[in-house]
Amino acid sequence: MLLIREVMYCKPGKVRPLLEKFQAMTKLMQRTGMGKMRVLTDVSAERYWTLVSELEVPSFDAFEKMMSGQGQNEKDTKEFETIMKGYHDLVDHGKREIYKIEA
């Protein structure tokens, strides 16, 4: 099992709009059987305006299939694109961390 963490460092004042996008994406992911994603915002972090999403996946292969949209119907793919449209305007930069869950 792997833990995928997406760490997004938002532009000043842009955490709330990004959080709303990730909350909508979480609902879509659960509805389509892609799993539950946790979304966190900073109270105290390396930088202000940080948003982190965490998702557990069984393997790299499963993660790659999910990221490529495999198994999603066209309607869900379009909804995902609509939800995330313009998110680059909210983010300064980010990183992905992948951890193997040991216990």
C-alpha cells in the first residue's frame, strides 16, 4: 500500500478556492470508487498557504491508472476537468511525495 501526498503551496489568499476544488474532487472520487482522499490545510507549516491531499493506493500501477483516468466514464472525466479548471492560477508550486505504508 502506498500513500500519495500532493503538497501545494498556494499563492497568497488562494487556499480557500483550491480547498473547494479538492473538496469537490474528493466527493467525485468517492462516488466513482476511486477511494477517499484526505485534504489538509496548514495551521503551522514550512510555508503559509499550504494545502496537502493524501490518498492511499494499493500500487504504483493503480495510481498510474487513476491518474490517466482509466476506468472513468466520459461524464466523470468531464466533471473532474471542470472542477480542476484554473487550479494552476491558485498554486505557486508544489510537490508529490510517495511513501510505502509499513504499518
